[in-house]
Amino acid sequence: DAKTTQPNSMESNEEEPVHLPCNHSTISGTDYIHWYRQLPSQGPEYVIHGLTSNVNNRMASLAIAEDRKSSTLILHRATLRDAAVYYCILRDYNTNAGKSTFGDGTTLTVKP
Amino acid sequence: DTAVSQTPKYLVTQMGNDKSIKCEQNLGHDTMYWYKQDSKKFLKIMFSYNNKELIINETVPNRFSPKSPDKAHLNLHINSLELGDSAVYFCASSRRTGGTYGYTFGSGTRLTVV
């Protein structure tokens, strides 16, 4: 499975934008880029995913580099409730297995 | 309505016991998974079922046995529990296999073996 690399931790101020980076230099052409977040004592929560084009939804935006070797999750206005561990993972479109490997993730701290 | 529900939420048991964790999803998804999150917060897949058929069986001791009676349910039975089995176990589902679809996770079962 292709692996992802994320910074261990990041800090942000409340109501400011946050850019969470993810490197996936060994990504294959059939890998989707997914982002999840895990709040304390909860299960991971789906945030967004994309293949090649940038994606927006009500939670966040996903910016994918042209060569797809990196991506950035953008939270437009961080709130205290956004403090969580953010995971960037790759999921192969073609496989019938559907498995994904979660890395260590980025712990986001939001300061009031 | 909870989309993916697991029971129990907490499980404390002695070494050597046998225990089960149940998972149900009401999303109409075809694929279900068990993930294990250890004390270092690393999430590792254990098993995956697609329409009741086992499609992923990672390197997991054979003391762990999943069972899917129908595509809405995936249970995990653990025999002869060991201290190292202590972890949070998450059930998840997705509409189908493959990267087009995202996971929906349950809230987890915290297993403590004493």
C-alpha cells in the first residue's frame, strides 16, 4: 500500500484558516486521497476525498497537487471543535479489497 | 439513528476469557471492516467483509474470528484474551469496496484485558 506522511502536530488560532499537508509520493494512478479526523474518544469521521481535482464540501476543501504527490486539507475558519487528529490516507479505486492504511496523523490544536 | 453502532462501548475482562463485540450499520452499505487502534493511536485494519464474504484478513492471530450473518452486521469474537489485546476496536462500513467510497466509523469498543 502506498504510504502517506504528515506532520505530527500543528497549531492554529480560532477563526483562522488551517492548511494541513500530506505527502504521498508513491501514490498510484488509481488511489483516491481521503481525509478523516478523530476527535478525542470518538471514531474517525470522514472529512473529504478526491482523485485529481480540488474538492469542496461543507466541512473543508481538498487541494491536490498537479502531480498528485501531495495534498492539503484546508479548514477555512478553524473552531475549537476542529481540534482533532487528522488522517490522510490512500484508497485504491481498483482493488476489491477496500483496505487502507492509516498513518500517525496530524494532531491539530486550535487556540482561542 | 446511529449509522454504525457497536456494543459494548466498554469491555473489561480477565486474561483467558472469550468475548464478542457486535457491530451493526443501517446505511445499506455492502462492505464492513474491523480496525484496531492501539495505545499509540495507530489504526490498523483487521478484517473486511463485502456482502457477507471475507475479503481482507490481515495478519491477525486466529484467536480473532469475525462473523457476518448479513451485510448489515459484522461481529468480532476473541478467544483466550491476552493483555496485548487491550485496545480500541472500531467497526466501519463503506458503500462498496474501493476508494470511491468513504468509511463511516462506529464510536469504538474499548477493550481492557486484566
